[in-house]
Amino acid sequence: MDFFAPAQIAGYAAFVLGMAAFLQTSDRPLKLLNGLQCIAYAIHFFMLGNIPAMATAIVSAARSFLALRTTSPLLAVVVVAILLAIGSQVVTHWTGWLPVAASSFGTLAVFLMRGIPMRLVMLACCLMWLANNVLSGSIGGTLLEGAIAVAMTSTIVRMVRARRAAAAA
């Protein structure tokens, strides 16, 4: 495995953007940086030949940018329907459903949830992407999702502590 292959470099770019995204305690910068991360991921997975992951990353980027403007439940349903339709066309093995499921649940989270609940669902999605990345041979993606899981858990803990401190004040 070439650690400096162009595909892996794109994965490292996704890593940097993802880390910046999931360290955010404010929802807006999280969604913006997550959209940028998804673009880098789409390029990365295209280069690795993982078409289901590439396709869902493209839809996820659009989803994250749209979620900056609206929280429409109808739009969330439309995006999930698009993800499932794409999955039905490009998935050839059960593992191809991991990014489709992660992106679908992530869509529901960014459109319909806020704060800690949104991050808990996104943590579950992160674990699905982690499995996908290990199976795809994605170095940057595997590092990214592992680090995001740690960062997101830390952010959730910080948010819970801040909520408790505010309630006690």
C-alpha cells in the first residue's frame, strides 16, 4: 500500500477537514466543514474505486450545505430517498450499504436534530464509515473516522458538562 498515492493524499485532506468539523461545538461550522470533508472523501473514494462511498459522499456534501439553509423534514426525506436510489444502483456487495446507511442516518441527524442528539447519531454514522474505510483500504479515512469518533465523543462530553454547569448556575 502506497501511503503517498494520490488517492491516499485525498483521504488525508478529508482527515484534516473532518477533524476540524467534528471538534466544533457550534452546529453551523460543523455542517460547513463536514460538507467540505465529503467533497474530499468523494474524490478519495473515486480514486479507490469505491463507487457507493463516492456517490454517497457527493450526496452527503450537498446535504451538509443544504442543512446550513434549511431544516426541512421533507428535504431530509428526499435526500434519504436519493441515497437509497443511488445505493440500489451502485451497491454490488453488502458492504456497499455501509456508506449508504451512514449517509442516510447522517442526513436525518443534520436536518432533524441539533446539539448532542445530532452528534450521537453522527457518532454511529462515523462507526459505519470506519468499517467501510477499513474494508476499502483507506488509510486517511480509517484514521479520520477513528479520530472523529474520539473527537466527537470528547465534544459530546464537553457539551454535556457545559449543559450541567449552565443548569447548576
